[in-house]
Amino acid sequence: MNYRPSSAWSRIDRFFDQELWTDESGLGVLRRAASRTLRVAIAVGRAAWDPLLNLHAMGLVYTTLLSLVPFLAVTFSVLTAFGVHYRLEPMLTRMLEPLGPQADEVTQRVVEFVSRMNVGVLGAMGLAGLFYTALSLIGKVEDSLNEIWKVRRSRGLRRKFSDYLSVLLVGPVLIFTALAIIASLQNYWFVHRVLQIFRVEKAAIFLAGHLMPFLLLVAAFTFVYRFLPYTRVRLGAAAVGGVTAAILWELVGIAFTALVASSTKYAAIYSSFAVVIVCLIWLQTAWLVVLIGGQVAYVHQQPLSYATGRRPHGVLFRERIGLTALVEVTRRYLSSQPAYRLDELARVTGAPQSVLDELTDAFVARGILVRATEPEGVMLSRPPEDLKVIDILEAIQNPARTDAWTARTQASTVAEVLDQRDQAVRSAMSDVTLRSLASETDRPESTVADLTQYRRR
């Protein structure tokens, strides 16, 4: 038996590069769970060193410094109306707990500054500025998550205002109400009596002190990953990202606390500014954890798009995806069925949604597709017999027109050769339309099953 290391390494490379991220419907329960766990582990490891995610985390630190006090001021005003503002300080202390002994000092200064802020004297313009600064933090988080999800569009101004304001006003109330309910349950004699009868007082103390805060953290992260990205995120994917982010938050908090407690270099170098430096480092680490959780949610829902985005793919790969998607949209059009949502089209064709989204923008810009709002989806802009395949291929190869540059180089020999090629292709495919292609091609299951072999061409 001859052992070939190169062959073994190629199989390993093919597994991590292709097979791990493909359809897992044929796997058993255990193998499917192991595959998803391995995906999450790889995504977390890569995301921790991703330069783009670290850059977004740095930007969020700057936005946090500008927006923290206005954000807490609005939250403090809302909680005051419900009579639970006194719980703001314990929650802030818990969030800054990894700072060690400096956490109490930072918390007291922030809370003192927020409590002294008199919103009533700001006036209309000042109040509007306060809300804008507070909402900008949520907007930056959405932009970062949209970048992770490869979302090419963002919410409109009206939608941003309504959605962000709902998160800003309703979110803190729900969190602090849940904490108040948990705390108040401990004061009822009935609850104490039940705990004594079943002898689960220690378990109840552990549940209230450790498990419930963790579950609330999971719920908060899940809410962020489910509703902030401007795309359709499944609850299961958001929950996986929420659990991952909560676990990382606890582990990183423990490691950061140990690092701060054992290190005296910051105090020796920066003196009284050491607490500021440590706070900035923790803010960047915390935001990086939030973004890693968003990356995990994206990988869980769109593993093929995640894998495809990390490797090069050529024009042939895009042509195959674009034509296959348009053929399926044409079949839906001819059968008078509702428009395809983009995630549905990606699932039916087996194509990466990130690439499909980019091609859809090119088709909309060229007037091949239009976006429908009710119901949401994409559909043909005109009858399929009027849409020539050669025009579709041109839209795929050249999403942005370059007519001005071509005009300056028409006289060159290279331009003449390319023009002859284009004319020959156009002449050979002049009669091929989307309608004829849709009636002749196989179903997407057979035409896109081998998409991965074209991605490097």
C-alpha cells in the first residue's frame, strides 16, 4: 500500500474548502451536529483575526465613546418613567466587570454624569441631537452586521428611525422588567416554601445568580442578530450566534479580568490614565465578540456563501449562477406564481446568496429584473421572450458600463479583436432568449449541483 502525503493533504484541503460547507441534508443527526460545530469553531477562529472585523470593532469603540452617555441618558429617562432606573447601575457594573477594581469607579462616574443630565433644558434641537447621537450607535452596529451578511442595501431613513427608536425605548424596558421579575420572585413566601419542600434552594440560587443572567445575555445577542441586519435572519441562526457570543463574552471576561489583575504595566506607564486605556481595550474586545457572534450566525445560515466569499471565482461561475437563477425566475413567471425572495432563490438554485445578491443588483440596473415589495421578491421586468441571453451575459460580465474608456481605445488592435469576438458571440446567440432557455434547460437541481467546480474559472 503506497501512502501519498500530497493526496491526503489534498483530501483534507478539499474537505475544509468545499465539503464542510456544502449541503448536509444527507448526513445523520450526529454528523450534522459535528459538522455545524466544526463550522462554528472555524468561523470563530478566523473571525478573531479578521482585519475587517477588528477594524469595525475599532470604529464601534469611537462611536461608543461619543454615544454612550446620550444612549444611557435616553435609557435612564425611559426607565425612570417605569420606576426601575435604580437597576441601571448594577447592570452597567456587570457589563464592566472585566475591568476589575476600576469597574466600580467607571460605573459611578458614568451614572453620576447621566443622572445629572437634565434633558428638559436641552430644547428641541438639543433633544433631537441627543436622540441622533444615541441612535447612531445602533446604526453603526447595523452597518457592521450588514457588512458581515454581505447586505448591499440598508434601511431607509424612516425605517431606521422607527426600528432604532423601538430598540432604544422598548429593549431596556424588557430587559430590566425581566430582571425585576426574577428578583421579585425571590421575595414571595410561596416561592420560598416550594424551594424548601423540594430542597432545591442551592440550585435556585445558582439559577438566579449565574444561569439567568447568561440566558438574558443570550436573548439580547439573539435579538440583535435577528433584527438588526437588513436581511432575513432565521431565528435558529440568530440563536446560534447569540449562544456563541454569550459564551465568548463570559470566557473573554474571565481572561480579561485575570489579565488586568496580574498586570501592573499599564498603571506604571499611564499612571492615572491606565483606567481609560484598559476601558478602551475592553470596549474593542467586547465589540469584537459581538461581531464574531454575528459572523457565526451568518455562517450557520449561509455556509456556502461564507465559503465562496473566501475563495476566488471567475466569470464562468457567475454566468452559471446568473443564468440558472434567471431561468428559475422565468419558470416562476410563466406559471404565474409569486415572486421569488432572494433567500428562496438561493436555496432552490443552490447558489451562494452573496453572489446571487450582487448579480441581482446588476440585473436590476440593466432592466432585466425588478424588485417587488408586496410580496417581497424579484421578478422579470418584461416578458422572457424579449430578454436575450447575450444581454444577460453582458450584464454579468460588465455590471458597470465602461463605454467612456472603450471609446478612447476603439482604434487599437486589441479593441478590434475583442469587438470581433463579441460580434461572433452575439450573432451565434441572437435567437436565444430566456423563454427558450427555460423550456430547454433541466431543473436547477441538476444544473447547479456541480457549481463548485466552476468557481475558480
